[in-house]
Amino acid sequence: MKTAYLKNENIKTNKATYLSDLCHQSPFLVINTPCGVAKYKFNKIGYDHKNSLVLEYMIIDDKKYNDTNSIIHKLGRFYYLSATQLLYAFKYYANT
């Protein structure tokens, strides 16, 4: 039983490492939030209360995006994505 637990932990660690590498290579995302569009930069990887991988992005004050101040006021400086959401975003960018 202990071996199976260690294998699961190793797989989880590898996934986090791969995503971290991907985020460091392409740290910026333009995200369309419910309050508007803004530019975000990768900040860190963590886990939520369900032990699921969560990627934290921090809003960047880019003058090109007019909704930044409104987003900061209504949603805050951070935006959180699941691994699936992040991979979907990168797939979208790769296909456009």
C-alpha cells in the first residue's frame, strides 16, 4: 500500500514540475474574466482544499488592457486556474 501511495505522489510531483516548467517558459496569459480582459503573469503552483493542482496568476498593470483596475477592484490581483484550464488555454494559443 505504501508503494502505491509513493507512486501517486511521484506522478503528482512530476505533473506539477512539467506545468511549472511550461509556465516559466510562457509566463504571460491574457485572461477574459467576468469583469473584463487583462494580462496576467504566472506566480506559483499550489493545491486547493481537495488536493487538486492550482496555478496562481497575478494581474499585470499593462496599459493596453483598460479593464485592469476594475478587475483588481472586483476580483483582486490573483486569478486561479486548474491544470485542465491552463492546458486548454495553451492549446487555444497554439491553434490560433
